[in-house]
Amino acid sequence: MIRLNRTTEYGLIALWHMSRKKSTHVNLLTTAREISDHYGLPFEITAKTLQRLKNADFIHSSHGAKGGYYLKKNLKDVSFADFLSLMEGGQSLVICTFPREHPEDGSCEYRDRCEIKSFMSSLNQRMVQFLANIRLSELEEFYSNNNGKDLSANIPVSLLVSQKEALKT
């Protein structure tokens, strides 16, 4: 199973928070302190995560005493696979299917004798495709489908993807 790192979860929380804020037409600017305080997240990591999202053009920043961040991209245009790639780098189920930026990456001592590498490669491609078909806007839909209840205190963000898939079945 995929396990998201904390920074990825904080990024999802921040995007979700900004998206919800945008939909209510309240002050569109969001600060790292606001997100940190609202969800009980460490401020410094939240601030660095927002900076990372800004550098990747997910959000804009406004400087000054009343500055903050707001969404730049529509969450319907962002796949979970792209978001994971930004936040955690290339994803792979096993080392032999890891995206190769350098020749030494993805090396496996059993590669030449492995009889399941084709299957594992296919499985990895299917997993990447599955994640590419999930849009970050599904966070908004999940919130809307639960009558607007703020479920953030009750459901870890890392479970939202599997929860959404379970609802489809």
C-alpha cells in the first residue's frame, strides 16, 4: 500500500483548505499560520510545504503584512500522480520499476534472473495510471458528499484516497 509522507499530507491539507475557502468566497488569502493553527500542524513544515507548492505553481503568494497564499491551479487539473511526483519524487512499487534518472537507479541484483519483472512493471504502470485518474478535486467532492461536515479531525488525509475508491464499489 502507498504510504504518504507528512509533507505530502500537509500539502493536501493546505490545498483542500484553500479550495474550501475559495468556494465560500471568504478572504481568499491563506497563511501558513492559519493552516498550522487550524489543523495542529507544525508551522515551519507547513510554511516550507506552502513554499514548495508555490514554486511548483500550484499556488500564488501575496507579500506584505496582509499577505498569504491562494490557489493558482484548479484542483480538477491536477492528478494525484502529479502531486505525488512533486511532493515525493518518482513512485514505484519495487526498485526495478523505479523511474531512472541515473543509470544506477532502479538496479536490482536479481534483475537478469527475475521472472516477474514484466509483471511487476505492468503492475507499476497500472498503479501509476490509477493515481493519474484521481483528481485532487475529489477532496472537494468528498467534503461536499459529506454534507459539508469538516471531517479533517476525524479522517487522516492518507485514507481519503482509499476511502474514495471504496465508495466507487
